Amino acid sequence: MTRKIAIFDTTLRDGEQSPGASMNTEEKLVIARELIRMNVDVIEAGFPVSSPGDFKSVQEIGRLAGDACVVCGLTRAVDKDIQVAAEALATAERPRIHTGLGVSPSHLRDKLRLTEEQAIERGVHAVRFAKSFVDDVEFYAEDAGRAELPFLARIIEEVIKAGATVVNIPDTTGYNLPWDFGQRIRYLMEHVSGIEDVTVSVHTHNDLGMATALAMEAVRNGATQVECTINGLGERAGNTAMEEVVMAIRMHGDELDAHTDIVTTELTRASRLVSSITGINVQPNKSIVGANAFAHSSGIHQDGVLKARDTYEIIDPADVGAGGSQIILSARSGHAALRHRYEELGYTFTDAEFEPVYEAFLEVADKKKEVYDGDLESIVNERRREATAVWALNAVQISCGFPLKPTATITLQDAEGTEYTEVAYGTGPIDAVYKAANKIIGVENDLSEFSVKSVTRGIDALGEVTVRVTAADGEVYIGRGSDGDIVVSSARAYINAMNRLLTDQAERAA
């Protein structure tokens, strides 16, 4: 039997640190449910001391997970951080505190201003203090990729003696070359007493585009846990992408003497879900989950694949959940067909929840010849965005064209059900819509990015708009909206961003 490699997902913590990718608690719970469905071993749910929102997210995810997986909270090697994390994790059946500090010369000298002996003392104290709250304690040696190996081995050995059950060796800056990082793990395996009795984890970044290669070399040299994110989200250039690590181990398990327990057929769905919630699109040529991952345009490739799929595809698309539907959905499809397809996509509804989804489906189907999986997911995501709205879009109407001056009339409804209508001119129809909305909402902001794409193929495809707005305090908020009318999509996306801004400001004020 090959070695089990634990998958530690940090989409909800490090992934959320991607600029503009912040998520509220409800959105984190949606992703957490998918991670549990995928059978991840550990969910790093947040950094509890950093904000009330993160504290609540860790609490709720701990309650949701039960005994399905470990739920982890990040801390610095600071007593208050550890105590707050323990309080947040009190709801979890399998809690883990993840604590640590920098260990490279740069971090010790310039950030922490500690000697090596002081760093060891602080790390040991943090592990012992965390151990007083939970049995499972993970120690991270931040910037281990640039640490002096003898010192790195010393501090890892001391925290193991203090009770750490997992030691995390991060290449925090993505600095290492794969073979060097692999040798770094091998050195620790050979020079740290007791390391064979704990889980050796790696957390690699993609600054040089080699995060997955770094993780694979670490596994080859003894690591038994990989920390990663859906779609490779994370600080700067991102983290190791879960889908890449999992499928690389699956393809080369015998060579690596390794396997994971991830349900790989959920990978594509998880990718789309995270993209939809964060507003960060997956590049088409992204491995495993990109739109072009299993597309073939070259005639030579097409001929080969038609004769035998594995001539140009090393992975069966069905193995990662990228297979096509066998049921063609249209305006003539009934409740049973639609519910069946949603269940195949992993969505379940009560009868009361399903009826408005079906009505929304019919509205889309009346405008299109065929409704695709992307359309179905867009319908659900749009309803989810509307469900927690501070402001709801009730109506929008525009007048534009040469030589007319673009004019928009918009009606919004607040949480109490009161409607407000405003009219505004703009340089174009979307500018006019946003100016009219601003008259009602009255919150200072700057539209910093606007993008539009089709959800599926065809001239009748739904249009999905993503916007980024910057608040007066510099915080960035993402909004998404979809509709067959691109102006309506634009209005929905902007209102969604403003709802996020208002909700976040209210939570911080509380």
C-alpha cells in the first residue's frame, strides 16, 4: 500500500488573501461543504484573531465539519492568537491550531528581531501553549525555504519534543528550485530526531511558477501532507493548486509511493464554485480545470483523440468531473430532468427552494436553444447573491444610441422592501446605470475593473459581468452578475459589489 498524502486545503485562509478574493462566512460555508464532499483531510478555515468575520467562519466551519475532517485555525506564535483560535475551534470535533514564526535570517533579523535561541524558545512556548487547548498542533516554520538548514533542523526537533503533531516546511516566497526543496525535506528527514513520528507538511508558493513541482519533490523526499488551494489562489502568484497536486499524485502514485483520498470527480465543480464566489476567473489554459484543459483544435490532435483518447489526453475528463451532460435541457424540459441534472452537479434543493430555481431556468430556456451546465450554475449563483442582498435590483431601463445621450432609470429595493428609483446620464449605458445606482446607495467608491464573458457558447449565451470597486478606505470588493442582457448583468454585478462593501463595513463597525 502506498503512503497516504494528506490534503490540507487553505483556500479559505491563504486563498482568500488573493487581492479582491475576500469571502463572507456564508460563502466560506458553501466552499467548505464542497471541500468536505471532496474528502479533504484538513480545512484551514481562517485566522481567528484577525477579524470577527474570520472568528465566526472558523466557528461555523468547525460546527459544519463534524468528524469528516480536521478544522484548522491559523495563529502567530502569540498567546492571544492561540487563545482566540482555541475559542473559535471549540465547535470542532477535530480541531487543530496552526502556529509558528519566521525562521529565515531575513525574518529573524528584519521582521522578528530575534536571535535563533529566542526564536526556538518562542516556537516551543507557542506549541506548548496551543497543546494546552488541543491535541493536534501544527507548527509552521515560515520562510523555511530560505532558512539555514542546521537551524531549521534544530527548531523543528525542539517543537516536536514540545508536542507538535505536524511540522510545516513552507517555501513562503516560492524561492526554491524543486530539487533543492526536495533535498531540504530529505535533510530534515535524516537529521531531525522524532520526525518519523509526526506529519511532515509542505506549503509552497508559485512565485517562480513551480509550486506544484516543489510539492512533488517534497512528497518524493518524505513529506506526507501538502497544503494547497483550489485554482492555486493565494498571496502574490498563489499557492500550489490542489487539482494539480492530486492528479499528479494519481498519475505517478507508484513512482512517488503515494496516494490521496480526494474525490477527483469533484475537482472541476470545486474550481467553478471558487471562481464564482471569489470573482477570480480561471485562465482557459489552466491545467486540469481550465476551459481548454481537454479541448483540441489541431487537426492532428483531433484525429488522434478520435482514434484513441489517450493519444493526447493523459487524464480522462470524467475523472475530474469535466464530462458532458447526457441530458439536453431546453424550455421543454420538466422539473424531473432539471432536478436530475442539478443533482449530478452536486446541488440539492427542497421543493420550496427548487420552484424559484425552475422558474429562473425557464426564463433562461425561453431565450436559448439549449441550457448548459454553466447556465445552471450561473442561475444558482445569481440566486445566492440575491438571497443575502442589502439592495436588490428590481428594474433597470436604458436609452442610448447616436445621437441620444445615454440615460438609465434604475429601481432598487432595500431590505425592508422600500423601492427607490433614480435617473442618471452617463458616457455610456453602463456608466449611466452605475451613476443612477450611486444616487440611491450613496456610498463613495471607485470602479477599478470591469470585465464581461459569456457563461457558455453561442450567440444567445448568458453574459457574466465581474466588477471590482474600491471603497474610500482602500478595500477592494468584487461583484458578479449574470443575465441574457449585458446591461442587466452589469447592474447586478455592481449591486452585488456594493452589497459586499456595505455588509463588510457593517460587520467591521459591529
